[in-house]
Amino acid sequence: MNIMNDSINNINNMVTNDITNFDNYEMITQFSEEAFHDFKNILATISGLTQLTMLKAQSEETKLYLSRIKRATSDFTEALNNYYDFTTGLNNNKKGIHVLSETVDEAISMVKHKFSDSDIINNRLVLNLNIQSKSKVYGYKYKLIQCFLNILTNAIDSMDKAEGILTVKVFNDSSNVFVNVVIIDTGSGISVENLERLFKERFTTKSNGTGLGLKIAKNCVEGHGGSLSITSKINEGTKVHILLPIYND
Ligand SMILES: Nc1ncnc2c1ncn2[C@@H]1O[C@H](COP(=O)(O)OP(=O)(O)O)[C@@H](O)[C@H]1O
Ligand SMILES: [Mg+2]
């Protein structure tokens, strides 16, 4: 898992260094091709050996644990495929029309393994997904996925005791002009003075943080004609509210 997190951090660093430089995306794609190929081979080996051991296992308990390992490897492979599609998609600099809730869902699929209904880890992190809009937006799908991914990752990081609730809501405003994406966590929260610093400087409280995730998300949303705002209360949690203009065909 650490290897994968390091790779994702590397990819994120490369993307964040110059968000508009499409040569960088080519580099990322090339890197991804090689890294993901290696990861998938390792997972296939684990999965295959687990299957073999399952055939020889005597006790029901051992069989149960082995089947969990097998499920976890297939969940992990799926997460890896989603990351792969995402990094490849970032290479695509064409604008398009897409259903925003599906874009949100794709970002969620990349962090789903961190929640308690996944077989990969055992914690009490709960995902509460509430999608009430199927509205379309016009824009760069994979940059929007990156934006949601940055916000989701921050929310998950903030609940570092691996306990809490992440709520994601997608709905239209009453006049059907904007689609709202609201991401709420019950994590550490952000102090008033840190909230003011968030967008002014390269601000991070993490030892391996870049301090760029939120800025990229805000720039991306604003570049699509929308807005991003944050409210937070220390020790209670944080709410990120995104508005994007609905595309009417
Ligand atoms: N949901 C959140 N809960 C608590 N703190 C947050 C949250 N989102 C962002 N932050 C704070 O804002 C800082 C900047 O976030 P970001 O720009 O994504 O950079 P990074 O995650 O690399 O630190 C984080 O280090 C953290 O202190
Ligand atoms: Mg971040």
C-alpha cells in the first residue's frame, strides 16, 4: 500500500509542479504504464498463490482468511485500474460534456478501499454518499476528478484515527443553474488562522504535504466557471462546498 501511496504522491507532485504543462502528463503516463504494470503483476502473483493455498487449506478459518486476502487483492487491482485510467485521462486535454456525479463517483472509487466496508483495511471510516443530481457539466473531466480526489484525500487524512464519517452530496440548486458538490468530514478541522492562510501561501500541516492540493482544486473549479469555499471548526470537521455551472443541451 505504501508503494502505491508513494507513486500517487509522485504523480501528484509531477502534476502539481505545472498543471498546465501537458508534456508533464506524457511523462506521468509513461511512468504509470511501467509502475502499474509491475504492481499488477505482483498482485496477480499474490492472488494466484492465495488461490493455490486455498485449495490445500484444511481449516474453515484459514479458508476464510485466504478468501479475504483474495478479495483484498481484487479490490486493490480495481483501485489500481481506476488510478491508471485517471492518470492516462489527465493526458487528455480536450473539454467534454459529462455527468458530474459520475466524475465524483470516479474520484470516490479511487479512495473506496480506505473505508470500513472494504476488505483491505479494518477501520471505522464510513462513507455516506448522497447523489441527487444527474446534471451535466462542460469541462476537463480528469482535472475535475483530480480536484475531487484532492479534497477527498484531505478529508480522509484529517480523520487520522481511522474513525469518522465522510459525507459526499451532489445536488442542484433550486434554480437549476449550478450543481453543488459538498464534501464533509468529521476530522480534525482547520483553525481560523490556518483557514486564512490556505489559499494565500503554500500551506501544509503534513510532513509529506505539498500544500498545493486545495489551490489546484480551487483553480480548477474557478477555471470551469464555478466556486469553491471551505468552512471548518477545529475538532469538529470541515465542509468543502463546490458549485459548477450546469450544462444544458
Ligand atoms: N478536510 C480537511 N481537514 C483538516 N485540514 C485540512 C482539510 N483539508 C485541508 N486541510 C489543511 O489544509 C492544508 C493544505 O491542504 P492541501 O492544499 O491539500 O495540501 P496538503 O494536503 O499537501 O497538505 C493541509 O495540510 C491541512 O492542514
Ligand atoms: Mg491535500
